[in-house]
Amino acid sequence: MSRQGSRDTAPEIAVRRLLHASGLRYRVNVPVPGLPRRTIDIVFGKAKIAIFMDGCFWHGCPEHATQPKANAEWWRSKLDKNMARDRETTGHLIDAGWVVLRFWEHEAGTTVASRIKEALAERRLPPTPGQAPDSHTDANPARGLPGAE
């Protein structure tokens, strides 16, 4: 299992490319706030949107999950713990005010990207006073204001 890739999977990279091509910027593999040994695959920090791209085998996809026959009891326990950890992580983030989106690795990248864009549109923060509705939010809010230089 140590050789099993846990980040930058092909489905995750495909979605990230589509998001980036749409002009969206995000962070990847960010620790879950308050749960440092867990990571979020794709994060939109200001909007507080966490995206997870779950593998069908490791996270128990109802359509594609398989049950290993060798050492079946150990694997069942392992996979059940993975799913319980997913539920705990999702609950923790929701309690902290995040929107959590989970997608299966078999879902089409274009569908996933469009659902992420919809969630971002719903969470779009209202413009601050004096800011144009569609302008980019700046890290320095005083920039561009008279006397701010």
C-alpha cells in the first residue's frame, strides 16, 4: 500500500486542468483544518470549498468497489475505516462552515468541473464596499485607494 499513489491521480489532474483552463485558481493537497494528518485534494480557500476525488476501491464506490478474496476480513475492516474517516472528515469540515464536494474517480472530469464551478458561483462572496462586482479580490484591500501608497 505504500506504493499506492494517494495524490495527483489521473482523474484529479484532469479536473484540475479543466478548472485551471477556466481561469480558476486553487490549492492542492491542503491539510484539513484541525485534522493535520488528512488532506483535501483541491481547495478554494476564500469560498471555503473542499473537493475530494475518491478512488472507487479505497473509498467504497457503490458502483465499482470490489471485495478482495484474500485476507477478506482484514480488507473489509480497512475499507470500512476509510469510509468512516471520510464521513468524519466531511462532518468536521461542514461543522467548520465548509462546502464539501466528493466525487468518484470514474465521474467525467467535465461534469465534476462544472459542478465545482456551480458551487463556487453559489458561494461567491459579495463585493466589499467600493469594489466593482466582478473585480478580483486583492490581498491588500487598501491598494488602489487614494492615500494608500
